Amino acid sequence: MSDNISKVTNIAKVAIAGIGVIACLFLFFGPNINTDTKDVIDAFRDGATMNFAVYFFIAIFLLCVALVFFFFGTQLVSNPKKTLMSIIGIVVAFIVFFVIYLIGSADSETTLGLTTKGVSASSSAVNLTTAGIWTVLLSLIAAVGVIIAGMVRKLLNR
């Protein structure tokens, strides 16, 4: 029975990956934004290939979110202490991210030099990116701190 489930999941993985590759090819072979006219680009944006790629991405994203909740649900039943610690870690990272986001960033398109390169980014995008980078940086610093503290604790216990 488990051998059949393994075969089905492998077939499903290959099928989903194949559909994803086809959706990407639809986007890659779309209009060239630098040379094609606005009408051609608008027709592509409103067309079936773009809609297929977008809705496929949304479906995969929602499936991943559902699987994460399923994983946490099953782990909560089988190993509640470790699962709660993981959930607390995710919530803390979420809070840190939004605190940093609400603080904002002094960076802008001009201070980052984006305007000279012809790149446009809203202040919200700059703030979100800055908050994400700082959240990851603080997480890495905390991880290194925990590793060093564990090594020191191990040395002191000897």
C-alpha cells in the first residue's frame, strides 16, 4: 500500500513540476517589454497564458500554506513541546519583521542609486526589503549567539 502511495506522490510531483515548467515557458515566450508595443503587452497581461501562470502560482502557494498548517497540526499532536517552540519562533520573527517595517527605512530610490540605473521601487518596497534583510540578519546573529553560548556552556560543564 505504501509503495503505491509513493508512486502516486512521485507522479504528482513530476506532473506539478511539468505544469510549472510549462507555465514558466508561457511567461518566457511572452512579449518583450522593451521592444513590443503597449497593446501587445496589455493583450498578453489579459490573456490566457498569463492568467494560467498566475493562477497556477496561487494554487501552488495555497497548497504549500495548507501543507504547512497540516504539518504543524500533526506535529502539535505528536510532539507538542517542540512544535510550540517552532511556532513561537515564527511568531517572534513575524513581530520583529513588522516592528522593523513600522520603524521604516531612511533609504529611498535616490539614496540607493536606483534612479540612475533606471530602476523604480516604491518606498513601501524599500521598507519591506529592508525589514526582511534586518530580520534575517538579526536571526543569524541570534543563531550564532546560541551556538557560541552552547559551546561555552559545554566547556563550563566539563
